[in-house]
Amino acid sequence: MRTRITGFVLALAILTLPFPTRAATPAEVIKPFLSDSTIAVVHADLTNIDLAELEKQGVEALQANAMIPEQQRPEAIAKLHEAAGVARKWLKAMNDAGGREIYILFDMNQLMMNGPVMIVPFTGGANTRAISGLLHSGDAAGLTGAEPAAAPPGNAMRRPQMLSAEVGNTVVHAGKPWIDRIKTATPVDNPALVKAFESAGDAPITVAIAPGEAVRKQLETAVPALPAEMGGAPITDVSRGIAWASIRAGSGPDKSTTIIIEAISPDAAQKLEDIANTGLDLVLQQQTAMLAMPALKDLIPALRPEAKDQRLTVTLDKRLTSTLIGQGVFGMRMAQQQSTRVQSATHIRQITMAIHLHSASNGGALPATMEDLKTQLGPNFATLMINPDAPNQKPGYIYVKPVEAKINLIKNTGQRLLVYEAFDKWPGQVNVGFADGHVEMIGDQARFDKLLKEAQPPLP
């Protein structure tokens, strides 16, 4: 589990626009950053986040997950505690620096390259350098307010084009192209998002969902219809049927959660209710999901919405809210783990491609070691040599030089191991790159051992 919040600072851009102060409403704060590619915005009160409850529910979710081998649970729980400890320090440091709230904006164009946009409003006296450092790394750079250090080679969350920009009375963390666009773009009015925030009211965490026109069109192009098992209705029943949606989490003395979906008409609301219930029924039928998250059995019935006029509403009490949080923490952990596995596979794919490029430039001769790939990998060499799923493992990858003198002499390239993730003890799954360029995640240790035995032993 990664303990970083985002990538490290590579540059700081100062923008001068008349943006609202911290006293502004959520809709006013995020208005300058909206476009027709905006999907949703999350607002969190950083002075009112119950990390102890998040940690407790996350641990319970890990303990109940039948998909995690019992012998691996202590390590998974230890990593969760470690991440919670880092988060506590991060929250304290952010509050000390003057960051009392954060907005996380999901923009379709930004997500494709760099993930969500983070926006922290501030008032006079705030330590904006510390806020920038915390948004980038969450390490000592942000905690002390010092200039953030350069990312170490191969850091899993390093994003070369990420910036922290002081935009009016906010510090914004986003990709460089997105920051550049904000300099000249005219904000797009999104009255639906305003209504969503108004419906959410005041709570530790609120979410406003009101996809822009570009997002709705993209969804309709990519997925013209719902899956057959969900009835096969046109996707427009969802993309055009929803006006906006909101979530209010942890509000009131009972710490309840309210989910509201506003449809464009009563008929659209009824269609959305049917789609939601069909989807929840399908989840209940997924054995893998139920084994991984057994609490879903109690949670899903409570998540069934009921349409009244144009609105669907779901309310969860404190117990069910805690269950939802626990499943969310576990889900984020699994998604984060999967993300680093995919990143590692990408590293291996680029390394194997570089081996082919090296051979093409050297009469078919194979590189003696991965050091010979510096020309092919260029400035990314150091980054690609470190496994983002195990950044402390040195080396990150092992190159198995084939016995054959030239790459075109290798037979059955689809089964000839070239590169694999280094490990001290069998980790359960290993990404492996083959001579034909494809990458596989292998979970069968016997198969991996056979592939390794058939290949040249790794060079020292």
C-alpha cells in the first residue's frame, strides 16, 4: 500500500485570477475550475475526518475478506495501520499549514493522464509552500514547509507533468496541461452541480455529481447500451436520465449518510430505480465479490433506492455508514494495489521493447545487462528500473539473458522468460516479460520456477 498522497513537486506555477476566499460556498470555490468535462467534486472538511473509524472499519474488512489468505492478513493489516499513521500526520500538517478543507475534482481529461485535481482554499497566514508539499508528497517537504525534494528515481507515484499552482486563494494540484488550460479558459456554468452541493448541505464529506456534456457524450459513445444482464436498455437512460446526484457522509449526531439522485422526470427516476436494483442483484450473485466483502450482504439491501417523484434517496445509519466506509477503504486498497501491479507490468513491457530495439541496432545481439538499455530507455531508465509495487526492492527487475547469441534465434518466444519482478521470497504473484514482448502476471510458483529454469540464469 502506498503511503504517498500524490507525486512530488516538479514545478510551481503562480496564477493571478479573482478567485473566491475560503468563506465561499463549495459551488463558488470550484466554479473557476469547471468545464464540460467535469464529472464530480468531492469536498472534505479536514478538521472533521474520523481516521480512527476509517482505520477500524478497514481492518474489519480485511479480516473478513475470505479472498486474502489468513497468513497474509497480518501484513495487509500492518500496511493499513502504517498508511493510517501517515494520513494522521498529513492531516495535522495540513491543518497546521492552514489547509482546513480540500476539494477533489474529477475531470475526464485530467483523469486520463494524471488523476483527480486537488484544490485547497486558504486564507491569510497560510503556509502555501507547505500545502503544496503536502499535496505532492505528504513527506517532510510538506510537513516543514521546505522546498519539496525531487522524486527519487522510480517512485511509483511520480508524475513528471504534475504541478502545484497557487491560483487566487487556492492551491491547486493537477497536471501541467490542465493548469495551463485554467490560465485562459472561461469557466463553464454547471447549475446542476450547484444544486447537488446545496442538496448535500454541510457534512464532513460531501460529493456533488453532475457530469458535463462532454462526459455524457463520451459515455454514450463508449457504452451505447447497458449489459444484457442488466436489461440492455440504452445508456441514455442513465447518461440523460440523471440530472445530478449528491452524497452527504457522516452528518448529524448519528453520523448517517444520505445519497440523493435527482432524475429529469418521474419516469426517468423509475427507470433509474430499476437499473440500480438490477445492478445490486447482480452484485449479490457475484461469489468472488461476496467472499471478498461479506459485509455487502447487509449493505446492499440498504442501498436499494426508492423513487419519489423525480428523486431517488438512500439513507444509511451510523452502522451501515461504517460498513460502507470499511468496504470503501478496502476497495481503495485493492484498487491501489492493482494500479501498482499494472504500472509494474508497463515497466516490464517497456524494458522488453528496449531489448528488441537494442538488438535491432546491434545486428541482433542481445544486451549483456540492463545497463546496456540506457540509450533505448533514455531519461526514463532509472524510473523503469524500480518496481512501483515494491520500490524498496533492489534491483526492481531481473533480466535473464538468453543463451542464444541473437534474439531472432530464440524459439518459442512466447514462453521464453526475459524479465521478471525481483523478490526475496515468493510474493504470490509475479509480473513476467517474455521474448515476444508480452507480459503476464504469474501466480503459479511451479510454473514460474519452470520458466526460470528453462531460461539463462540471471547475471550477477
